Amino acid sequence: MILGNYIDGKWIAPRSGATFQKHNPADDRDLIGEFPASSAIEVQEAVTAARRALPAWRALAYDARAAFLTKAADRIASRQGEIAAALTREEGKSLPEAAGETGRGAMILRYFSGEGLRSVGDVLPSVNATTMLFTERVPLGVVGLITPWNFPVAIPLWKAAPALVYGNTIVFKPSEHSPMTAQMLAEVFHEIGLPAGVFNLVQGAGEAGKALCAADGINGISFTGSVATGKAIARTCVDRGLRYQLEMGGKNPVVVLEDANMERAVELTVQGAMKSAGEKCTATSRVIVVDSIANEFVKRLVTRVKQLEVGAGTDAKYYLGPLISGAARAKALAHIERAKEDGASLLCGGSAPERADLSNGHYMAPAVLDFVQPTMSIAQEEVFGPVLAVIRVPDFDAAIRVANDVDFGLSASIFTRSLDKAMRFVREVEAGLVRINGETAGVEPQAPFGGMKNSSSFSREQGQAAKDFYTQVKTVSMDRAD
Ligand code: ADP
């Protein structure tokens, strides 16, 4: 089955006939489908369609646009099982996680259907007594959404929902590793009768994303993915005068202090590191633990990690499924080899499981490395796999220093009962998302999401922060005619 792009309200086969295939990461023999490898021509057609649709869409009353979001939420909820199954089949995460993500997609749409009713400007005092001075927010215009495969439902929707409610039109370029859920999202917008051209889908790899940044008529790019790609996109956007927003990697720490609830710290560290096979930008990848409890903590941590079963996401008994690709697994395993060469101790996992039922998937046993030094590459570089580095430190001050000694700053967590230390952590840790006694992963649609340093472009997504990206401010001054 060859699937199409969704442009101007129609499903269109690729003009060039070029396609790419997507297989199931749990079983390489399972071909999910063949999708358009879109060229700059199709991308430009989509942007032109979005441009044409813009005046009528932005002219609609707010509640008419919001009604489409509510309908899309209902439609996603009614297709939840089917979308979750497709998500697990193409991405690999467990079915409950996929169902949770799909449910969250509906929640995001509902949240933003209400968000658009809030203030879109301020009234300001003017130096002239008769002047009425105020701001009004207007849509950015045509926005390009370039997204990764690890949350193929939630991430596109947390970009698309605010874009739509504030009156923008969209060209969506999903990851080449998650084309099926992207197709389903486009189907949902088609099924609810969204006007043609308001939401367009172009499938393809990096070249299609590049073409989107270069297309005539695009006003902004919202991107989630790797640092290298994000920076390349930023350069293009600066040259072209486009607005951009980047969400990139993380090297997220958990700090465990001597007064922590150890059971909770172990469980939530494992959950943050190993759920979704560690393929979350907010995944825990470093655990920084004070020396006085390090031996006990590591012992309990390794016992728990060894209990985690690896297997197909369709079977609820497995904690983690496969990685997205053979290349992703090879990269994670290479990180582990390098860490061992650098002097870290591998305490468990870190290899492909030798089970016949897993031999056609990109599985990997979850790994814990101890005695990691903050300067080692395993403590600095994002792995994006089920790999946890333990860094032992003498005290809280050293823990904060190590936590901050990386180029990333997405999320960070501390386990402690000390109010003073928790408060200092909140102030001093360099991260956009800070958790006290919680896991590093997990977001809520009403709260701003984003990081510091190389994790983000100083922008925030979701919540009311989304308005800053998807709208522009006009300052208006009105006076009497006479
Ligand atoms: P990941 O490692 O998560 O796949 P990437 O940054 O490679 O991260 O991909 C994230 C998204 O960016 C994907 O949709 C991908 O196709 C797209 N992409 C990759 N290269 C480029 C590029 N040069 N310009 C625009 N988009 C790109």
C-alpha cells in the first residue's frame, strides 16, 4: 500500500513516485507501509495551499476554530485504540504508553480549544489622555512543524493545536520513522471537515524538512529533534527572517540525597530512565547520588533494573520495547563501550538480549553504569536509549555542580526531604523543567515546556507560552477624528 501526502484537503501520491518504507522496530519483517519521499515540489505545493487557506481561517471567529479542535479531540478519543496500536507498531513503545500518549493528544486539543478564549492583548495607559493604546495578537501565518518519532502523536498536536486556535495554517513534516501515526492525524483533521489547506501533511526525511524551511510563503518553523538539525534549521531561519522555535536534547539528572525516600527515588529514576526505552528528551540519563548512600542506592537500582523485562510493546508484561532502529541501538551500545573504555563499570544490561523471539527487533537490555566521571562522554552526550549513568558525589554542592556541568538543560529532579536543599535546587539547577521528588519525564499541556542551554532556543511550548510563538503582537493607538 502506497500512502499519500495530504495537501489542500486531498490525498496525493508523490509526483516523482519516490517512496520510503517503514518497518516495525519490534520485527523488521513487518512492513507497515510505503510513504511519499516528498521533494521540494510537494513541500512547496503544501505551503502554497496553506497560504491560500490562511485568510479565511484567520478570519473565522475564535469559537469556530476552537470547535474544530474539540471535534478533533473527540475523533482521536474514538480512534484511540487504533492510533495507539499503530504508534506501538511503528515506534515500539508499550501499548499502555501509546494509549496514554494518544489520550494526551485529545487532552492537548481540548486544552487549546479553551486557551484561545483568553486574553490576546493588553490595554495600556497613554501619554495622551484621549488616546486608546492597546496590543492585539495576530497569527504568525503559515507555520511548518518538523517533528521527531518518539512522541509522534503528542508533539505534533502540541504544536498544531495552538497554531490552529490562534489562526495559523500548517504544513506538517513528521519524522520518517513515524509516518503512520502522522497519516492518522491528517485523517482525523480530514474526517472532522477542517477546511482544505489549513492542515497539510508532507511525508519524507530530512530533505523534505529542509525544503520546508526554504519554501516560499512560510513564516515560522517549530522543530523538535536533534541539536545538529535544530541548529541547521535556526541558521536557515535567521538568514530568511523566519521565526523559529527549537526543542532539542537533554542529559537530564536525578539527584539523590541521604534523606531521600530511597524506594521512591529508585522507582522513579528507573521509570524516568527506562520507560519508552529511554527514548524521551526528558528521560533520566544521569543519577547523581551522594557517597553516604551510594552503595545501597546502586544495589537497589540494579536489582530493579534487572527485573525489567524487554519485549514487544504489544505484550503488557514488558516494561520496555525495542529501540527505534538498528542504528539507534548500535549508537547506544557504542556509548556503553566507550564508557567502559573510559573507566565506568557496567553493572547490568547493555547488550542485545539473546532471545529467539526478539531476534528480528532492535532490542537492548537496560543498562546501568557506575563510577561514571562527570567528564566522560557518557556523562555529557545524549544517548537516547535505556542507559543510566551513576555519578557518585561527596555532597549536595558537588551534586549541583555536576548536574549543571553539561551543555543541556531540559529537566532535572531531586529526591530529598530537605526543604532548604529542594529550594536551593529549584533556584540553582540549570533546567527548564525542575522536579522535586518526581521523575524527570512527563509534561502537562497547561504548563510551559522547554529547556535551557542547548536543549531549547529560549522558547517554550504548550500552556499559555505557546501564544508567544504562534502569534505576533500589534501595538495599536486609536484617537478621535476631531
Ligand atoms: P532524530 O535523531 O530525533 O531523528 P533529527 O533531528 O534527525 O532527530 O530529526 C527530527 C526531524 O527533523 C525529523 O522530522 C527529520 O526528518 C527532520 N530533519 C532532519 N534533517 C533535517 C534538516 N536538515 N532540515 C529540516 N529537517 C530535518
